[in-house]
Amino acid sequence: MTVNFPQLRAFLAVVDAGGFSAAADGLGMSQSAVSHAVASLERELGGPLLIRTSPVRATVLGESVLPYARTALSAVRSLEEVAADAAGALAGTVRLASTPTVCQGLLPGLLRHWREGRPRITVRLFEGDSAEVAGWLEDGTADAAVLVDPPPGPGVQLALDGYRALLPRDHPLAGEAAVDVRDLEDDAFLISPGGCEARVRELHRLAGARMTPARRVRDLATLISMVQAGLGVTVLSEASRSLIPPDLTLLPVTPPAARRLVLSGPRARPWHPAVRPLAESAAAYLAGGVLAPS
């Protein structure tokens, strides 16, 4: 059996892009070349890997091959980056996964910082909820992730991200220095599901307050717009501050609480060589506690 890097790269590109044409565009290859590479991989493995519908889907065999293909491709990229770093020219693409709040509120500034400091490294973002982000990191879809309150392990803490109450500026509590979570019980409470909801529920529990969400809204921009429209209030993290319009305000909550944002590579595989330099650079850039709880 002779399986090679171009075959695996073409197979993963088609799966991730959902089709041969989009994969070819992303790889800078002709569609026929991508199709040929996938077909030759299928011959080597003795069966079809893809169901050629729109969008393209992996077969049972293809699903079984996917994690190994990602691991192999990641290893080859790591070898290339190690060689480049040894030559003093670290370059390549790092696939970074994170939650919407971090992607929209924290990462734009970091991307600019990385581009200026490491111009030969391209950071490609994947946005998902906490569970999706952790899964992508471990299955090889992502090379690195900004994890929220991960268990002890490898990684570089970027910041403590304090929780804040999001209120309209004409809200009776908007002039307070801080908002007791119990004082939000009289308002319709809006929440974003997933890891955020679990942490906000814990905040209410610590405060001895009830939490009965009036609505659950997955999209962060929609959640902010609903508060802006007067449909309720919510609790967000400090990382979202740059997204808040001027007619809303973010105020510290009591009891004070924060989440840890940690940039890490996978636990079970060698890290992409660029991940730790990026993480350490990001931690230095964010030093000063701009996201620290009050």
C-alpha cells in the first residue's frame, strides 16, 4: 500500500469543503487533479471514501479513515514547520478554533498582532461552541484552540475573562458600579446555550439567584441586538466589550466571576511548531489584565 501526502490532503480538503470544486479552489489545483488524487487513495484503501452527492459526504470507510488522515497530515505539516523553524523561517498555516465571543471580541486584535510579529504564519479560524472547539482540537481538525476553563494541562493562559451584566443604558441599574446578579431576576433573562449557559447558571447559584431564561439565542450578535431592542438582559464576558453598541453598557457583576482563556495545542499529538510561539506572543500582548475581573 502506497498512501501519500497529496492523496490525504485532497481527501480532507474535499470533506472539509463539501465538494471537489471548492476543494480544488482552496488547494490551488484543478478539479481533475483533486478527483484523481482521491480516486487513487480509494484504490489504495480498497473502497470508496466519499459519497459524491452535493454536498459530498464520507462513506463509512471514509469516516474511519478521517481521524488517521488528519493525524498524518498534521504530522507532515509539523515536520515541515520544524525544518522551517530550524532554518529561521517559521511559516505555514495554523488552524485555530475558538468560541464566538473570543473569535469576535478578542481574536481580531490578536490576529493583527500575529500578522505584524509573525508575518509568515497564517492563522485560519474555526468558530464553534466549547464542546465543538475541544473536539476539533483532539480530532485534528484544528491545530490549536482557545479553550475556556480547561482542566490542568499544557497551554498558555491568555487572560482571565470577567463576567459582566449587559444592560440598556436607560435600565434602572445602568448607573451602578456593579450589578448584583439577584437584581436581574425582575428582567427577562436572555442566554446563549452551551458552555456559556452552564457558567452563567453557576454564577446565579453562587449568588443565590433564580435563573429562568426567557429565550435562548445561539448567535452572539443576535443576543446583543435583542438586549438593544429592550427584550431582556444577559450576562456576557468582558471579551465581548468591543462588540457592544453605545446604547448598551457592560457592568461588573457580584459575586465577581471570571473564566480562564487558555491557548493550547492537542493533548494526544505533538503541537504544530508555531502554536507555542503564537500563544506566548498572545499572552505578552494581553498582559496588563484588560480582561481581568473587577
